[in-house]
Amino acid sequence: MAPTGAGLRYAQSIMTSISEALARTHERISRACAACGRTPEQVGLLAVSKTQPWPVVVEAVAAGQRAFGENYVQEGVDKILHLRAQQPQAMLQWHLIGPLQSNKTREVAEHFDWVHSVDRLKIAQRLSDQRPAGLPPLQVCLQVNISGEASKSGVHPDEVLALARAVNALPRLHLRGLMSIPEPAAGEVARRAPHRALRELRDHLQREEPSLHLDVLSMGMSDDLEAAIAEGATLVRVGTAIFGRRNHVQAQP
Ligand SMILES: *Cc1c(COP(=O)(O)O)cnc(C)c1O
């Protein structure tokens, strides 16, 4: 039964707010690109739908969004299967951006299109071994601990080159670039510094190992996407600015 009355108005207001928020986010991307002489086509928008129920993703799809980021494997796989059944023609792209433990790699290899959070060879090897033959290679980024906190996940900058060489040799993965989650910072200069460091690291790897093709810098979120774009981000990961504040915290995978 189609929703009526208050239910319909509620559904319509969610739809309007998501499509407006997506339009505002594209506006921000365009302005940030214009400010540094880049074009909006050079910056992809990943809508981070973690903790959002699947009908919210359906609304974002209706508003034209195709690439979604998820943090938790089981929640992500449930949503992928739901959306695939609901909208088989939509050609959605699913990115795992959260931490990945080795006992979850099979589900990820079988369902996701991208993984941004590869930070050790064992995980990469399992993903490559478990990627089904009928699917294209899994697109991966190496997550770098660019701010250097001991508590954060991500490979140390000094160890990225060796990991990149090893991952690049795995048959069922396609190494695309680097990802980072810097500490929140106030002010343009402090916000740009870790993004610049990630870009410089990418350039360094590319010079050291010309067989790499690192065309992706996954950096920038709701609060700092302008700073990330100014430093060369090619994929920004935006949750709050599109879907609003997340009002519950999901258990870790
Ligand atoms: C949650 C999350 C985002 C989105 O953050 P917002 O501040 O809500 O835009 C981006 N990247 C990662 C890895 C995340 O976990």
C-alpha cells in the first residue's frame, strides 16, 4: 500500500531534504574546485550511508547518487543485497571505508566494489583469493595513518611503498590509491596539512615505483572537503552533510 497522509508527507520531506543536501554538497564541490582551478568532474562524491536504513539509500538513489560508503561489513552487505533486489537496474557502487578484520574478508570480496581501508598484506591477500572469478577485480585504496596517532588504523607512511608493491602484484585486486582519516582540525592551514601530506606521499610512491597507477586520493569528509579538494582529493566521503547527524552508534563488525 502506498503511504498516505502524514506518512507520505514524512517520506516526501526526507526525499526533499536528501536531494537538497546532495545538491548543496555538489555546490560545495564545484566551488572548491573553482577556487583551485580544478573541474568538478575530477572529484567523485561518495555518500557515506553507514547507520542509515536502506530506504534512505533508495531516496539518495532517486536523487541521482550512485556511489555509497559503508563502515560495517554486515550492515553494508545487508544493504547491498536489499538495494540489488529493489533496484536491480541502478548500477550502484559500494565502497567499504571502515576497518576490516580477516574473518570478514570473504563477504567483502563477494559483495563490495571497492575497499578503502586495506592496511596490511594479509587482508589484501585474502580479498584477492576470495574475489569471485565472475566479478571485476576489487578496487582498493591503502589506508594511511597520516597524522601518526598510535591509536588509529592505517599503515605507517614509511611502510606504504612496500605494501603498495605487494598489493599491486595481487591478481584479483586493482590498487587505485590512498585513503586517510586525519584528526579533526580547525582552520584552513591545519585542515590542509594532512591532505597535502597524503598527496605528497602518493606522488613519492608514484616516482619510486612507476608501475603503480595511483589515480585516487580518498580524502575529505563533511567538515573538510574544501581543504581536501584544494590538496588534490579525487573522492570525498560525505555522510553528515547529506544524511544529517547519525543518531545511533552501530556496533563494530
Ligand atoms: C563516517 C565516515 C565518513 C563520513 O563522515 P562525515 O563527517 O559524516 O561526513 C567518511 N569516512 C569515513 C572513513 C567514515 O568513517
